[in-house]
Amino acid sequence: MAAKFGGEVTAAAKHAAGERVSVLTLSDEKIQKFYATHVHGDDKFDVDSLFVVVENTLKHATHIVDNYVQGGGQSSTHGVLRDLLQGAQAIVEQQTDERAPKASFSPPLCTLKQISCELQCKPPGEDIAHKTTLAILNKLSNYSWEAKAMLTLAAFALDYGEFWLLAQSQSSDQLAKSLAVLRPVPVITKPAALQKHKKALIELNSLIRDTLEVIESIFELEKLTSYEPKDIPALAGIVHDVPVHVCQAIITVVACATQVTCLVCDEDVLLFQWQDAGAVSLRARLRSVLTKLKTQLMICKRQLEAVETHRRLRKLFQIPTEIVMVFQSLIFGKDDAHLLLFDGSSRTTVKIDVLRRKNVLLFISTLDITDEEIQLLRPVHDELKKQSQYKIVWVPIVDQWTDELRMKFEMVRGKMPWYAVKHFSLVAGVRYIKEEWHFKTKPIIVVVNPQGKVECSDATHMIRVWGMKAFPFTVAMEAILAGGRDWLAYIGSHIHPSIPNLIKEKKFIFFYGGTDSDWITQFTAKANALAADTLIKEQKISIELVQVGKGGKGDNSTILKRFWDGIESLFLTKVVGKPDDVTREVQKLLTYKSESGWAVFSKGSEVMFSGHSTTVLKALEEFEKWKVFIKEKGFEVSFKGHHEKVVRTMHRCSRLDVRAALGEVPEVVQ
């Protein structure tokens, strides 16, 4: 632990002992100068068992104090504490919430006695408190940071517990009565003294409990350091603060011990008049430390829970099980109280058992989903309604919910006729969804079979390109569809309702577009001239022009977006695996997305070639050079051959832009 908490000590810090500082108002920077006492040793003992003993001791001791203060000296507690100085462990009447140390535990008594000596009978004064803190840290220099805090608190508990045990037992046990006089217990336990110091005792008890909580939180943080740093990223920035927190805890223990000394001496002027700015600062600082530690622990535990959920889900998806069990673990985690879905068609709540023995399409998105993205699934939903073996469930992913987002959740959910997660805050497997299924910001559709096996980690692309022809939306079906050459028919159907008929009739078609309106005008004129040429007419060649979107202010953005979304989706269905002619053609076409102009020339659904504005326009302008080959080789072969010659003489770089939000975009593209 010493290697985990703390850092290198500067030369300036080694002179800290000679400085005059106030332990009540020390800044974190000044507390860090105490680090000079830490030598990263490896003195070890059973810290966990010592904590259990100290926790039991202080709980009973503070309880006795509470009873004395409230009852004017008549304690009603039933706890029994035996002498730690004899090497015994705390043995108390068992309570349901009380822990026990290991049976083999033996406390480090010599060290405890040394620290106890440093704490006892110190007169009030900030200089003395400062020197006492340094003396304790020097004696504990070879211990880890959490052990330093634990040993200091244990030494205090040894005295504090014994003192109040004697106070409780002095009326019924002669030995306790004699020892109480030596301690001197009667001074503080007299009704008049209790009344006089009532507020101080209450505040002291409160400070002791807070210190115990601070040290317990430090222990919990230490245990988390056994995990991989990547599992709990928040921990990296927290462990560096632990030495500061430990020093603050030790300073507080020293202050508490001095307060006890003042109380048993019945001093009128105490080290800490609890209304003092110094005392308020000490108490407020410890509370601040405690609040910070608990917040940090909560963040770390959430991150750890996400990791454990991720591992559990990986195992579940690898081993055939049952879809309801997998769905429950993914969406709801350990929360069994909200296993409900919202049925968008009946507007009612149903149990997740409706998914049992079903194939499930998990529609996963943020709340910023568009109406068009929702509409993508409507035809699928309408077809799947005709059979009972497939269900669609919307799973919203939100990092931090607000009242505004909850309202938006309800609004978006109202647009969907399928099932949706009813309780918006219970998506347990967010990390799994992001890491394993590569969810980013754009919606994905994960297909899971009745045994909980993932058949496709994202069917969005194949549904966008092929619609219900891609049913049942498995990887195997995707491979079959992606291997075909008729992809243009499905993408073209999103552009204009007449496209499927043109493709069916095997017409020659120019699909074209771009950002340069001048090029669009020139290309349209040249392509029309080609279609009207006498030779083309004689050969009964029919050429159709389909402009995808219109440049400038008249841009039909919806059609244009559908077209390029389809190309991107097709690219992603084919990019994994050995490249073929179709893959290369789609990839090349995608490089034209942001260019000034582009064109795709096809015969029916078969793409002859695609090209940049400059090469396609030049090939059209040079029609006279290649028209002579039409009768011999055919129109499409002649046109494609000449375009390839133009491309070789007009070399240009191509750029491929694919939105990272689309999911698993490959790092290397051939």
C-alpha cells in the first residue's frame, strides 16, 4: 500500500519539523510536508482485524459517553471491553451488525503503547499538537499510510475505551473503582462535571465517529487498488490525496486525545472551545474530507460495478442460456423491482416475460434519435407483428438523467409502437453496449436469439439497404446479401419510386450529384446530348438521368441523406472481409460524397462504373473518340473502357470520410 499511496518527498519538505504551523488551520499543501516522515517501508500486520477491534471499541465507548451525558452518569449500555494492554482482542456482547477479528489476530501492542505515550497528558497548544503529530508519524514511518491512521486511532481507542469501561464498571467492581481513581475517571463522571462539559463531550464523540468513518473510507479505497487501473479510472486521481487525508485524521486524533486530557483535568480553559474558529475549522475540514471520500468511493464503486456487469454479460452472451435472463442482466442488472417493459402499441406495462423464447431486436439509441431513424424500423415492426417469434425493444442510453431528459424520454417513447424499457435509469450494461457492440451516438439494432446469443451486433446497415429482404437480420443473411451485385436497386428505391421499374427494365441509368451547380449543369447537358445522339437511338439504347439532390438552396437534403446513408451502410456491411469488385466500387463511390461532382453509370442494377466529376465529364466530352467502338463492343463496354483511360491520365487523390458514430469503423481500409 505504501507504494500506492503517496509520492516523492522534496528536500524542502524535510525541513517541515522546524516550521511553526497551526494544526487547526493547516492547508492541504502544508499537511503534505508531513510526508517527509514516510519512508515507504513494509512493516505489516493485520490491519483489517485491528480496524474491527477499534471500531467495536469506539462504538461502545462513544455509546457509554452518550448514556452518561444523557443520564447524568448512569450508563445503561451492555457492552463489555477487556483490556487491550494485555494483548486481548475486543470481546463484546454480540450484536447483529458487529464484526469479529480473525481468531489468530494479535495486536501490535508495543507500537500501540508507543503511540499511546505520545498521545497522553499533552497540555493544550498548537505547537505541542504539531510536534505530537510529527512524532507519531516518525514512529510509524515504516507503515503504509492507512496503517499509520489505523495505529494512531487504535492507540487512542485503547485509552478512550479503557477510560469509559472503568467509568461504567466503577460502581459495581472494586478493582475498576481503584483503577478509575488512577485514571482519574471520577473527575469527569460526577454529575456537575458532566453538565459542565456536556457539549464538549458530545462534540468529542462526534469527531471520533467522523474520524473512524474517514479511516474506514480510506481502507475501502485501498482495497480498490487491487483492481486494474483501467477498471476504475477515477481511482488514479484519488489515491494521491490519501496521505493528506491520513495526516488530517491523525491531526484530529491528536486533538481528541488532548481534549480528553483537558476534560479529565477539569480545565476551565480547554484546548478547543468548540465555538472557536480553530475547532470549527478542524471539525468542518474532517467533515469535508469525509464527504469527499464518500463521493469518490461512490464513483469508484459505480465504475467497478460497471466492470463486473460487463464481465458477467460477456460470460452470459458466450454461454447459451435464455433471452429473458440475458435481457434482465443487460438492462436491469441486480434491480429486480423494475422488470417491466412499456408496450407502445397498447400503451400498457408488461413484464419482461413477454420476451421468453423470442428473437429480440434491441433498438439502442440516445434520446437524440430522429423521426427518420425511428421510421426505419416501422416497416420491420409491421411485418414482424404478423409472427409471434420476434419482438423489438427500445433501449435508451443516457449518461446523466435530468428532469428535462425524462420528459424527452417520454415524448420519444410515445413515437414507437414496439416495446421500450419502462424505467429510464436502469440500463445496467451501458459499458458492455458501448464496448462490445460499439455503440457511439447513432442507433444500432442488435439481434439476439431465444438462447441469448447475438446473431448480429448491428443490423441497422442491412435493414437500411435491403429492408425486410434482410430478414432474419443475421450475419449469415448479411453475407449473402452483401455478396450480390444488385445493391443499387435497394439504395435507388430511396431516391425515387420509379427507380425500381427502370432497374427492372435494365435501362442505362446515370445517378449523379455534387456540390458544384455549374458541373451539374454541364453534366446534364452532355448526358442528354449523349442520350439524343443518332447512333445511340439507332442502337435502341435508352439512357435515364437521375439527379440525387439539387445543388444550392434547392437541395433535397432528405433524399441526398438517404442515398449516402445507404452507401455508408452498404460500405459497413462489406468492409469486413476480403474485398471484391462490389466492395471496391462502393468504397470508391463513398469517396465522392463531399466532392464537387460524381456520377454512377449502371445497366439495371449492375454498376458499370462510378467516377469523379472531372473524369466522367471528360469521357462524355470525348464521345466521338469512343462511339466508333459501340457497334463492335457494345455501348457499356466502350463507355467504361474510355472512362478508365481518362482516369489513368487524370490521376487524383481520393478521400474516404465515414462518420465514427456509425459504430465499428475499421482503422485500415484497402
